[in-house]
Amino acid sequence: MQKEISSTSSSKTTKKSEQSSWTKNKIGSLWTKKNNSGKTFLSGEIVMDGKKVPCLIFKNDYQEGNTPHFHIYSLEGE
């Protein structure tokens, strides 16, 4: 039984160190929302140079060739 307990506590320690790595590399947060016509988009903020920049991300519905799948718009300076 003790081996199982130490094994469990060892894996918890590993998970904590993985979380701190993800937390260290996090640059923002996004939430899914729907506009009035029912289309889904992302809304949130990205941290650049220590400053939180609010942004919106929309799917590019007019893709041709090598165009991006999404467009990001800053809400800063509205």
C-alpha cells in the first residue's frame, strides 16, 4: 500500500511542475462567444510587453489559397 501512496504523491508533484511550466508560458486567455447572427468568435486578452491587450479573433470565411484561417483584432484604442 505504501508504494501506491508514494507513487500517487510522486505523480502529483510532477503535475504541479507541469502546471508551473504552462503558467510561465501563458500569454493570454480567450472565451468563445456568439455574435447577433449566431457566428462564434473568441474574445479575451493577450499580454504583450507586460500590458494586457484586449482582442477579438474571427474565423476567416473568405479563404483562398494561402490566406489565414483566423484574423486577430486589437480592441485597444477604440
